[in-house]
Amino acid sequence: MLKYIVLFAILAFIAGCSTIDKDIGSWVDSTKTELISAWGVPDAEAKLENGAQVLTYRRQWGSFNQYGGIQRCCTVTFTVSPEGKVYRWHYSNCPIYDYYPRYGK
């Protein structure tokens, strides 16, 4: 019985990661303007030597109760070409159950 519970937990985790990848990855080939319209103004922005820009979004999350809690920071970055198109993305420390704006192509 325990092995079925572990298997279910692993499959749920994989399915969740797949959803984040689809949601965040859906922004590839969209424009910087479209991205900012949905995600808002980035928390940080950096210009690369090749003219590309890296837009960084941070979101606090965690578990809290009357005894305290654990706070974490989800970071999502998008790299935008000099022509204004998203061509790369990355996320770290993000909960699989959260909402991430998706680009509707």
C-alpha cells in the first residue's frame, strides 16, 4: 500500500511541474509588451551585452500558522531578445499549485 502512495505522490509532483513548464514556457515567442501586460512590471530588469534583457519576477509564498512559518521566494526569469521577443525562461523554488499567467496563442 505504501508503494502506491509513494508512486501517486511522485506522479502528482511530475504532473505539477509539467503544468508550470507549460504555463511559463507558453511565453516563448511572445513580445515583452504582452508579457508585462499579463505579469506586471518586473521586480528586476537587466540588460545583457548582446542587447537582450532579463526580466525577473519574484513572489513570496510559504506556510504560516500561530507558531510562525516558512517563507520562500519563487523566482521566474524571462530573457527577451533585442527585437523584443521572449526566447528563454527559468524558474526556481516555485510552488506547483500556484497560478502562473499563460500566454494564449
